[in-house]
Amino acid sequence: MTTSKFMKETRTIQTSHVLPPDANHHGTLFGGKLMGYIDNVASISATKLARSSVVTASTDSVDFLQPIRVGDAVTLESFVTYTGKSSMEVFVRVTSENLLTGEQTVAAISFLTFVALDENNRPAQVPQVVAETEEEKWLNETAGNRASHRKARKLHSQELAAFFSKANF
């Protein structure tokens, strides 16, 4: 197995035209639709690194920054920013483009965690990622802080699950 890969080897870009069936009553892209796009493009990046099956372990954050309107193009760019033994953090930047004016806006930012699986659906080791650009280096260097937040949030979710499994609703 390759012990490392450059982040650019995991880069994935997907562009879609936002059409009326993709939008809510405000004429903007459904958040859930965008979240589906995010998970899809991130899973491709994770698979490019692992070269094995992957599963989404968590959607760590999705920050909707600007609306994406009907008629716009929405472009998602993803790449793996950090790796553990079998897990990978994937960054997704979402931009919208008004196709008539050419104006582009960062519309959303997201981080997800994926786990690579072997042929028995058990966690599999992944190569380490190597950062080259300033953007990649910054994302890689700040990943530890995001990982700490992820672990704390997961512990809290486990506590909530235990509480609600005992609750009578």
C-alpha cells in the first residue's frame, strides 16, 4: 500500500445547474439537496485516497454562507485534508456562480469524516496525505483542533443516545 499521497490526488470537482425542482419556495437550492451533493463529492475524494470502499462516519459541519439561486451553477470542490489510521477528514468548498454575470460566491463550507473499509467491511488503513499549497497546509495544520471538537461532539451524541434509549416519550 502507498504510505502517502498528495492532497491534490484526492481533489474532486462537481458542477451542477440549479433548476426549479432543486429549489425551495424562496427560489434557492434546498439545503438537503446541497448536503447530498456534499456527501457525494466528499466520498469520491475519500475513495481516491483509500482506493477502497468508504463510509461516512460524520458530517462534522456544514456552514451555509450564501444562498444558491435557481439558474446558478453550484460547484463543489473537495479533497482529503487529514488522515488517521483508517479515517479521513474531507473538506468541501461550495461556490455558486451567476451564469449571466459570472459573479462567483463561496456559498458553503463543509467538513466530513470517512472511514475506509476492507473486503470484510472492517476499518482499513489509509495512506497519509501530504499538503503542498498554503491552503492545504493550513487545513492540515488545523485538523487536530477540528478532530478534538469531533471527538467531544461524538461523546456528547453517545450520551444523548443512552439518555433517550431510557426515556419514555
